[in-house]
Amino acid sequence: MKAICVNEFGGPEVLKLQEVPAPKAAAGQVLVRVHAAGVNPYETYMRAGVYPTLPPLPYTPGSDGAGVVETVGAGVKGVKPGDRVYLAKSLSGTYAQYALALEEQVHPLPESLSFAQGAGVWVPFGTAFHALVHTANARPGETVLVHGASGGVGGAAVQLARAMGLTVFGTAGTPKGMELAKREGASLVFDHGKAGYTDEIMKASGGHGVDVVLEMLANVNLAADTKLIARNGRIVVIGSRGEAAINPRELMGRRGSIRAFTLWGITPAEEKEIHAGIGAGLWNGTLRPVTGREFPLREAALAHKAIMETGAAGKIVLVT
């Protein structure tokens, strides 16, 4: 089979398309013919060798994917060959024509969703669910500000927050991104490249501030976020590309808090809740992954460059 292999850490050019043996499903495992693989920012940090946890070399990147079950190992009862599924992590990496996964890493994909959409489920919607439900403890009637609302995680958070009964504010950097965020459920969308946009957010909140902030770029926005939250407001750090300086007094006066997590640190119980929640939304149509640019597998390096550019509009996927 063809797979992207990383033999050394470095720039996007280290992503090499190679011919490798297809894995075989052992007991409790599932082999999936991958039709689309999701691309996430953390994978670029891992490839570069700067992520906190690094895999042993060589490795095939990717935790998100969607396709059709090829074979199952002994004891697998939840899926069978021919089933459409999405992957939430795998044993072998999803940037490949086939991916090996544990049975619990494979989940049904509704017929109403394309494989490209299925490749945009796990990291975006899993992150959004964990941020809103487990970390922020968001409640219906509250107001949430989603930074980067047109990206993969941001768009998922907008849909999920709206379904939960929250008022959603979003930010984006292009007219296309702003329109996308509004279409997916944001009541108001602000241009984060415009001077004074934080004043507009505070005014839209009636001067009270927002209850929850989902922060995708803490090294840029965190100091401003501490001034935007309401009393007892919560800032959830989802992404950061460096250090951030804040004035703790802004939090003290608001009884505010900054919370943070990585999706890889969730408990089994939290993961079960995440899949139950997003699974229900996928099947009833409340949650609809939005796809952006699609690249053939051989152009994984271009996809890694694209995901780090500004102006995101939907999930970037590799088509195998």
C-alpha cells in the first residue's frame, strides 16, 4: 500500500510517499481502507519534532480518517467488512491507503456524510466537545466566543455550542471565513484582523463580557481574552504557538479562570461521552463537518503548509 512516512523530523519535505506492507488485523483490531484522512495542526508540530510527545521514527502521521472496513480480527463484534466508519486515532496512522485500529477507535459513519467529512470528525469535534462540556462546563443561555471560528475545531465548536443552546460569537480573518462561521451558527462574527475588534465584542455582549472563550492561538490573544470574559468567565486554551503574557488582575477582578488540555489526556470515561455526544449529532444532522481544501495523499507536504496559513475555511483533508 501507499503511505506517507516520516523518517526524520523536519519541514514538510520530510513527508514521503512510500510503498509499505499493508497491516493485518489481529484479535480486537480492525483494518480500514482509508478514503480520506484529516490534517491537523498538531501533526505539523509532531513532524517538525517540537511536539511534547513524539512517536518513534519512522512513523505514518494521522489520527483522523474515514473509509470502509476491510477486515476484522478475532473477537471484533461492533463492525464488519463493508461498514462505513470514521477513525478516532489508529495504531498505524491514517495518512495511508489502509489504517489499522483497535475496535474502540472505529465508529459508524452515517451515509449522509462523505468520507472527507468523516475525516473531519475526531480531532475537531472531539476537541470542541471536550472544551465546551468537560472543560468549560458551558451551559445553555451562556455566551461563547470562538476564536478561529472558520477552522476545523472552530467550526465544530460553533455547531456544537449552537446545538447546546449557547449564544455564539466567532472570529475569522477573511470575508469567506466570516460568512462560513455565520452559516454554521454564529450569531455575530468579528474580523480578528481589524483594529478594535475586541471593543466590538464587548459592546455586543452588552458590556458584560462573554462567559466562555475558546482560544486557538493563546500566544496572540490570551491577554485580550482576560479582558473580554464576564464575571466567572472561563478561557479554554485549545492551541498556542508560544508563550503568552497576561495581567492576572484581569482574572482576579472577574473571578475568571484559564483552563487548558490536550485531547490525548482525556480519560476513557470522557472519551466515551465524547463519542456518544458527537455520534448523536452526526446521525441526527445537528453536527455536519465542513470540509475545505482537499489534497491527494502524495501532496501531504502541501497540506501541512496550507493548514498553517491564515484564512482557514473548513477541514483540510488528504484523499487516498
